[in-house]
Amino acid sequence: MTQTTLAPAPSQLRVPSRGRLTGVRVRDFRRGAWTGPTDRISRADVLLQRTPDGDVAVLSRTGALLGLLPTSWVRSVDFDLWTAERRGATAVAQAYLGGSREESDLFVLLGWTGR
């Protein structure tokens, strides 16, 4: 009997996997932890990770906590996070700064399926 081996799991899984993109404001944004671009048109990768409390943390590429997804969006990314965990991959999304330079907010691009 021939043993089949699976290809190594990708180290990253892009989120969202489906739906139209919409910007979702990150709760409790920690401006000092943001190392991405500061202009209003550039995007940067962020990591999404479940917390023991049932929230979804938004992390910088270095692992610094940037904030949390709104509770209403946690369920929307649940399947993508579950898929990443099963594959041993890191869930990666795109983020950008919005608002005025003095009071900027962080937004993560997530999939809106219209449900």
C-alpha cells in the first residue's frame, strides 16, 4: 500500500475567504503598537487570533496587540479562523488607518456575505 503525504500546510491563510470586502473598525485600537504605513491609502497585513474569552484579537506582524474585532464580527470570521487552525496556519487580513492623523482608527478588511 502506498502512503500518501499531504503537502505542508501553508504558513498563512488569507482572511476573508469569501464575501465582498468592507472595512471594520477595530475596538480599543492601540495606536502605539501600529508599525504599518501611516498614510490613508496603504494597507498592511495583520494577524487574527482567537482569545480565550471568545474575542478575536488583531495583532501586528510582530505579535503586538492592536485591538479586538467588534463582537458582531467575531462570528463572521469564525470559519476562516477555524480553517487556519486546522491547517496549522496563521490567519492574515489586510488593515488600514482611517480618520484624521491625530485621531486615527484601524480598520480590518473583512468579508460581508450579505446574510
